[in-house]
Amino acid sequence: MGLGTLINALGVLAGGFVGMLIGHRISKNMQEAIMKAAAISVIFLGIIGACEHALRISENKVVSQGAMMLVVSLTLGHFDRRAAKH
């Protein structure tokens, strides 16, 4: 296990603990705003991660790779989300 993974896990645990202690003091509107900001951040980081590996510059040209994997992943994610609703 890498150091980054350990730090991330400790951060999640600490955030959860703080949320349990003072979460009831935060208004519902603020809680929703925090959740939306976190969701947008995760989506943004996911897009960056996908594009980082899908697009690269080689010999002064933009080359794509792994586009089919991106399509398959999004498709499977869509079906998984639909299955969870039923």
C-alpha cells in the first residue's frame, strides 16, 4: 500500500469522524452544497484521469488511445446504475 493511499484513507476516516461530531450543526442547504461540490470535483478528476490516458502528444500530433475502453466503461456504468434502480 502506498503512502498516498494511506493518507487518503486517513483523510476519509477523519472527515467521517468530524462529520459525525458536528454534522448535525450544519444546515441542510450547506450539506447539499458540500455534496454537490464534492460530486463535481470527483467528476472533474475522473474526466482528467480518463483524458490523461486517452490523449497524448506524439511527434507534434494528438494521438488517442483507449477510446473504446472509455465507451465500454460508460456503457457498463449506465447499465449498472439502471439495474440499481430496479
